[in-house]
Amino acid sequence: MDFKSLALKYKTPLYVYDFGHIKEQFESVQKAFHARKSLICYAVKANSNLSILRYLGKLGAGCDCVSIGEIKRALIAGISKYKIVFSGVGKDDSEIAYALRQDILMLNVESEEELKRIEDIARYMGIKARISVRINPDIDAKTHPYISTGLKKNKFGVDIDTAKKLYIYSKKSEWLDPVGIHCHIGSQILDLKPYDEATKITAELLKSLKALDINIKFFDVGGGIGIRYKDEITIKPYEFAQTVLANLEGADVTVICEFGRFLVGNSGYLLTKVLYEKKNGKKRFVIVDAAMNDLIRPGFYDAYHAIEKIDKKDEKFSKADVVGPVCESSDFLGKDVLLPQLNYGDLLIVKSVGAYGFSMSSNYNTRPRCAEVAFTENRYRLIRKRETFENLIECETECLVRGNL
Ligand SMILES: Cc1ncc(COP(=O)(O)O)c(C=O)c1O
């Protein structure tokens, strides 16, 4: 990629995505499940840019959404309503009503109270709500605790016994249609075993529901396959599919997977400009124009992202912390990164930032969020303009308190 020209044209910090990589990843999952009825619902939270949603939609993807905003994004991007699933532990009434009105594929229910609320709203609207229950299988996905979701101590889903009760209740209800079963145990998972255990438990429930004449059509295995940030050995989609399918023993269901990170993570680069170098005693810092508000993963999860100088030559390298201008000590993009001596204007790229990069960015320290560019069909296209200061204050200016308060 021609990062130098991109920096000149669009300025820094800048997110750049290689759409070719997204396509490869998507097709590898499609291929892995080709022998079965399947639907890949991209987890919008990983990167919700409309152009990415539209691109994935054209490849055949649906969307896994966790807010009304994400559902709206998916619909604007042209995703078929019957390919949209709605997850999340805290859907409010207006979100439930909106999802029902839009007639999306199904709502993934996360508690008994939520199920009753959906039923009430569906009754009021005179609609039968398609639902699926999210199972919490109490399985350790062996990932960072903040992105582990399938343990009893996590807030997500319900245990098997409760799930069964909810299915029996739904089957009897005039306003609920239990069409799916759902389980998502976490993110950046590198081991197949937790998937095997979780799908075994969920498939057992599927079987017992069939015996109760509750015929589930969609088996949603969630997302979570990890990617290589450094030297991780990752799960191949084929192995993942084989593990899931082996537990389904030919059950007549459409398999849904909700990958986010796997589809877009390695496609993304954060381009940033060096502002200063400084030393505090022996400690070397490289201060760049991207910060934790642009990429929070290192400060939030201690996540590793490779950082390199573009146009690397045979230079002398030494360790430095790459930090941003935000007033927090957690404002770092990398620690002990091997870098040559840098000067103002040198460009660095932070790698593998396509997932949970821009979508987790904020305006902390009144910093406008970055522009985003796609590299597709051999050309670069701006897919999000850089925010302006005016964008940041527009919700406040009208409400500005005037006079002497
Ligand atoms: C319900 C659900 N599905 C899918 C995902 C996507 O996970 P990943 O990006 O690791 O594939 C998440 C992420 O947390 C999630 O909560």
C-alpha cells in the first residue's frame, strides 16, 4: 500500500482497510460451510463502517447487530432484513419494537424478563416475534477476561435449564416463535476445544427441544475466532466448521456464525505521524498523532499490535514506547517497540486494527475521529470523512447556556 501518498492526501491519523483481505476471509468461511445451509452474520460492532457492511453484504453476508443503530446501519447498507439477528443483554422497548417492525430474522433473547418484554411488545403490535435463546454454557473460552462471554460469571445468556423453560414457554405463546438457538462464548479464541464443548451442550438442547416438538431452524454458533496479531496459532475456518458440524449430527438447521474480528481484523492499518521523540532517563518515547481515542485496545486490554516505520531501511533499532497526545498514561499504542531513530513527519503503521479499532474510538480530549479509506480493486476510496471540530460540538451549541448562570 502506498501509505506515503495516503498520508499526504488524507492526513493522519488514518485508518486504511484492504477489502481484498476481507473478501478472502469471508470466502474462507463460506467455503468451510459450503456443504450445509449456512449464513454468515458479520458482527457489526467489529467495524460498522457502511462501506464495509455493503461490501460484505454483496458477498452474501448478513449482520449480527447489538443496537438499533447497528440494525439501521445494516439496513442502510442494503443487508436483507431476513439476514439480520439482534443480540445484546439490554435491548430497550423501542429497540425491540423497531426490530419487530423491521421483521428481522430473529432476536437473540438473553433473559427471562427480556422474553416476556418481547412477548408484551409483540402482542401490542399484533406481531409474532421470531426469537432465539442465547445459551450460557459455562465454558471457559480461554481468552482475555473482558472478551470472555460464556461463563456463568459473565452477564450473557441463560443456563441450559432456564433456556429449556423459555423455549417451552415460547412454544405455547401466541406471540413468540422460537426459531433459533444461540451461543457466543467470547472473542479472540485460539482453541477449538471450548467451541466443541459449547456446541455439544447447545446441540444436546437442540435435540431435547425436538423431542418436545420445538423445531429450531437456526443454530447460531456466535463468533470469536481469533486472528494473528503477533505469533498466535489460529483456528482455521474449516476446522471450526468441522467441529460444529460434527456435533450437529445432520440436524436439519441453518448454521449461523457471527464473525467480526476474523473477517476484518487483519485488513486494517492505522497510519500515524511521528511528532516527537523524548527520553525520560533511559526510557525512550515516540510521540505520534494517533492516540488511545483512535485505538483503545492497547490501553484497554493490553492488546498487542505490531508497529512499523514505513520505508524501513537498515537502521539501528532500539526499544521505545509509542504513545499518543492524550493525557493518560494508558495512552499508548505499543510498548517496547523496536524502532529506528525517528524524526518529525516519519510515518508509522499500526497493524491488524480492522476490528474494534475505529468502532471503539471516541472523541476523548475533544479529538475528532479519524478518516477511513478502503483499498479496493486497486484504488483507494475515502469511506469516512475525518470529523471536524464543528461535528464534535454540534449537539452542544444549540443547547449552550447563555447569560450569567
Ligand atoms: C453476540 C456476539 N456475536 C459475535 C461477536 C463477534 O465476535 P468476534 O469479533 O470475536 O468474532 C460478538 C463480540 O463480542 C458478540 O458479542
